[in-house]
Amino acid sequence: MELRGKQKRYLRSEAHHLQPIFQIGKGGVNDAMIVQIGEALEKRELIKVSLLQNTDEIAEDVASELEATLKCHIVQIIGRVLVVYKPSSQEKYRKISANVREI
């Protein structure tokens, strides 16, 4: 499912007040971090990931890697901060995805 413009706008507004819960440093993105990001997306559906200044990673490369491995959507990239969205597979965690489907 591809996100439409209004859906992305809603997700950006929901993510505005969130703090990044993952930071990618000089170690880069590894398999353990991808698993943890996947678990966080399962519970929260919408998270922010920031890239620290000492990393060699590029935000667009990290975004494409997360999309490929987790089958998630990158809602927005601002500088070194990514907003990542994935609908939860469990009904009890689907708060944001229910609103996104209505839009």
C-alpha cells in the first residue's frame, strides 16, 4: 500500500511531537538494530530515527535499507531525522493505522 499525500501529512503531524527513539552512530545500521526498529514499529507504528553526526551513513541510504528489510514506509526525511511508519499486525496496537485508513 502506497501512502497518499493526505495520509503522509497526517503522519507528519502525528510525528511532530515525537522524540527519536533510535540513534544511528558510527557503527551504522546492523541486523540487531533493524530487529529492534521492527519491534518498535510493531508496538508504536510511527517512530523517528536520527543519524548522529559521527556516522558515515546517509539518511536516504538508511531509509531505503529500512524500507527493503522491514517493508515500512518512510514518511519524511528532514536532515538527519527519518520518520518511519508501518501498520501494526496486532489489532490492539492499531491506533494510528486506523486513522490513516480512514483518510
